[in-house]
Amino acid sequence: MKIAVLTERADGEKRVAATPETVKKLVGLGAELAVEAGAGRAASSEDAAYEAAGARVGDRAGVLAGADAVLGVQGPDPASLAGAKPGAWVVAMLNPFGARERVDGYAAAGLEALAMEFMPRITRAQSMDVLSSQSNLAGYKAVLDAAAEYGRAFPMMMTAAGTVSAARVFVMGVGVAGLQAIATARRLGAVVSATDVRSATREQILSLGAKPIFVEGVAGIEGEGAGGYAGETSPEYQRAQAELVSSHIAKQDIVITTALIPGRPAPRLVSDAQLASMRPGSVVVDLAVEQGGNVEGAVAGQVVERHGVRIVGHRNVPSRLAADASALYARNLFNFLSAFWDKEQGRPVLPDGDEIGDAVRLTRGGQVVSARLLQ
């Protein structure tokens, strides 16, 4: 089986879908690896390292020629995959809801598109969960980005000249990114609080040494919600949460928002009026800015200022830690491919009726087959 690893062409994308480590493992399974020249350079993986691991490095056309599978980070343009075999797998984060025309293009080209972000959150798929691995790094980096913009220190400092108060950090949305943001802010010495619409996250917040901020007396979402994500709450809950957040956010120095609902615009968590209540010099980091943003006034790809508050809206935050993000993502892909590897056929096989295969497969036989997209 020939597996092609391409250089990412999306603006600002520095990650790569395979590292020399995972190339060596795939070669060990019996695969032939072809890597586009320069594919890993921005993620600190040079061509020579790929060659030493057993891959052939070449131009895009040569890498794609006769490929049985194409590995990517962001979904490649279907028109750019000429040379791959009919029925070849395209394994990447394909943004199925936001880039439906591209998914249709894979179907028209006779390619089998496998969306890694549709990986079900079940026990046997944990090692393949690209959203968790990338969100973990995004939560960490969000705190560092906040610290870079914040004009004061994070920890309490007692000096001969007086005491510096600890920064107060409020994390909104306690998924993988939010939990890592809490842990990182705590390590830096901040006083941390957090909130979520899922009542089950209260214990997680406490376990990390942060203060849970929850609406009392109005039912939110019990448990984890579908796929580990929060769903939409009632108007009554939204009003109560807005009142609670307004009273709390005015006392905070840094706010980090992480709330997403798959297939829908990000929920609005912080209003312009709430920003105005924060003291000048405060910082808000919106990790959902590319899906519409949790924060009113956030601009994707920019750091803007409103009412003296700096709003950080970096795009593609995991790519800002390209080497580590690539290492984790590449392992996710290897774990996925190796879990379904058929030694007799010398390639991975996704059986019909398998929970993982049925979840990630978007196209097959010239048609869109994903139940989530067809709904």
C-alpha cells in the first residue's frame, strides 16, 4: 500500500500529517511511504529525517502517483489529488459541515474521504481522537497567549517593595481545551475559576484546584452531552447564566472561552457590555473565533481592543505549536490506520457496521454516505 503525505497548503498551516516516527511505524507494517518535499519543515521534521525513516521524498505529482491513501491535516482540494488511485482514502480533518462542497468533490472524484474530527468519543478510539489531542495544546497555548498580552504577572509575588496580586483567570467551557487552560493557568500561579453548561464538569473543575461558577436553581445539561460536547440550553438557563457571568466577569483579569457546538456557530458567551465591565488591561482569548466566536467583537486572525480590553482571536491555535501538534496528530492517524490493518491484504480495512468506520467515512463509491451529513 502506498501512503502519500502532502505539504499543507492552507494559509498559516504549519502542521504535518506524519512525522519520521510514524513513517517508520507505517513502514514497519508493510506500507510504502511517499512524502512531499518540505512537508514537515515548519514542524521541525526535515526531509532527511523522513528518508532515514524509510520514506521516499519527492514532488507532489510523484508522491501522489498511484497512492492508495493520502494523509493530511486540513482537507486537500480534490482537484489537487490527481494521480491518486480510484477509491483512495483521504484521511484528514475535513471540516465536513463548513466545507461541504469539498466533501462533494471527493465523492465526484471517486475518493473515500475519512474525517478524523468525526471520530466517535468511545474508549477504543481515544488514541485516535484528533480533536482531543489538538484541543489540549490549544488550551495550553491560549493561556500563554493571554500571558503575552497581559501587562501584569500571573502569580502572587511578595517583595520588599510590596505585594503583586495574582491574576484572576476565568475559563468558559470545560472540555479538553478548557481543562488544559485551567491546569496551565494554575501552574502559572493564577487564581482560576471556570464554568460550563454541563453540570458533570463541576467535579473536574474542583479536581484541578479551580472554583466552579455554576447557575443554581435552573437545569443545565446533565452528563457530557452528545459526543462529549455540550448542546444548546433553554432560554431560561441562558438568561440566568448571562446574569451570573456578568457579575463574575467584571472581577476577572483574563477570560478564556472554548465553547463549540459541532455543525453550528459558536455560542455567544461574552457580550460587549460584559467586556466594558472589565478593567482596562484585561485580556480575553476566544478559541472559538473561527466558528463565529464566543466573544462579541472578536476578529479571526487578529488581536483587537475594545473598552481597553485586548481580545485575542488567533486562527488555528494548535498550529502555533506545530512540532508537538504534528507529533500528536500523526500518532492519532497511525493509531487509526494500525487498528484496522489487515496483514493479509497489506492495508487497513474498515468493515461495514464498525462504529469507528461508519462515523468517519464521508464518501464512498462516488456518493456522500455520512449519516451526519445526510441529515
